[in-house]
Amino acid sequence: MRELLKYSALVAVVTLFAACDKVPLLAPTGSTVTLSANATNVPTGGTVGLTAFVSESSGTPVQNGTTVRFTTTLGTVTPADALTTNGLAVATFQAGGASGVAEIHAISGGAGGTSGSGATATTNNVVKIMVGVAAVKTVGVTTTPTSVGPNGGTVTVAATVVDPNGSALAGIPVSFSADHGSVNPGVATTDSSGIATTTLSTGVETKVTATAGTVSGTATVTLRSGPAVTLDCAPATGTGSCAAIAASDSSNTATVIFTVAKATGSSVLRDVTLDFGDGTSQGLGTLASGTVKV
């Protein structure tokens, strides 16, 4: 009977030690967890590194091997439980396919995550990471060129997507629409510079809109009026109009000056030719603005 009791006691002690060996080491009461992330926004499917520093009330790091648990409201954190080395526990946030704000917490035993009190209290063991279109602050839209000719045409539309810090956001889907004409493609993804492009085809003044998430930007493509030109004739000397000029008795000719002018705001005149009506003409080239005297 005595040997049986000794054996039972030995089994109980071994079981106790085995059970203790499975209990994770946690931070003692009064400790503090400070969580940081190496980025505040990430594309869908992207990753962000996480670091939790756990210190005791004295300010020294907790014992090596202390377990820190990570939780998130969106996506996943791997590993969910990480062990400290010199007070640091490291994990990785993995964004899924959904956009939104991931709120990540790091906890360990009796460790708190708040410093200060009242209005100056700061929560140190929580970080928020904006995923996908949730990170979009502004969408700027530009067109090249800014207008089309009277017969219509195409322009390149560029949408620049940035976060609240003004940094470019890559991998963001942008939807394009127009109140006239058509855009192709209707959806484009921003590149490493945060820019997505499409082509607008239109024959009238058109407002084009680019939308990323809930944020939109617009630009207007104007319509240039058709080529407009005025032609004036005046004597080479003196004043008056060509109608009042008398031809020379000896040569039956008169010298006049023709002034060709393009109307302000009208389309560029290309390959302008002045026909004198007597079988002769003179090429004036391209008239982009101003006047030409012949």
C-alpha cells in the first residue's frame, strides 16, 4: 500500500510538471506593450511587418520567451502568438482581398497598452492599417491634351491616387466614367507612381471622372472651335481699302498688303494657302496664332 502511494505521488508530480511546461510565459502585471508597424497602408493582398515591445514596470524588457498574442479585425497575423527576444515579438500582417481598416492589437498577460491618463492617454498596443482603397485620400485627374478639335478626338486621362500623407498608392483600382463619349478601359490599376490611365474619345465638351473607393476627382475636356480666319486687304502705302486703289496706268497693277489672321480660341490653321485668283498662290504654312502679312 505504501509503495502504491509513493507511485501515485510520483505520477502526480510528473503530471504537474508536464502541465506547467505547457503554460505559456506571459508578461507580469504592470508591464506595457508597445506595438508598431512598418507601414500604415497596404494594397489588398500585401503584407506589413509588426513589432511589439514588452517591458516590465521598471522599463526593462520582459523575460525572453514571453508570449505576445496578435489579433486583427481584418486580414490575418502570422504567427498569432509570438515569443519575445530582448522584449521584442515580431509578426506579419497579411491583408486579404477586402479593402478596409485593420485594427491590430498586441496583448500579453497583465501588460497594459495605455500610457498617460485622461485627455493625454495614449493607446500603445494598437495600430491601424488601411487596406486597399481605404487608404485613398485624394484622386487628381489630368488630361493630355486638354481639348479636342471640332471634329472630336481622343485624349489620355491620368488619375493620380495618394494617401493622407500625400504618398502615391500603387495597386489601387480606379473606375473611369464620362458624361459624353466613351472611356477605354473603364477600370485601370495604379502603377508604382500611383497613376492609372485611360483614353477618352469624345466630340463635345466632356467631364471625365475617376473614382477610387469613395473618393473621386474630375477634369473637363473642352471643344475647340473650327478654324476661323479673317482676310484684310489694304494699300501698301497710305490708308484705305483695296476697293479704292487705282491701278497704275503704265503697268495696270497696284501693290497691296493682305493680312491673314486666326481668330482667338479657334483651331490651328495648317497648310494655309492664299489664292490670288489669277492662277497664282502663296503658301503660308501653319498659322497657330496671330497674323501673317503678305
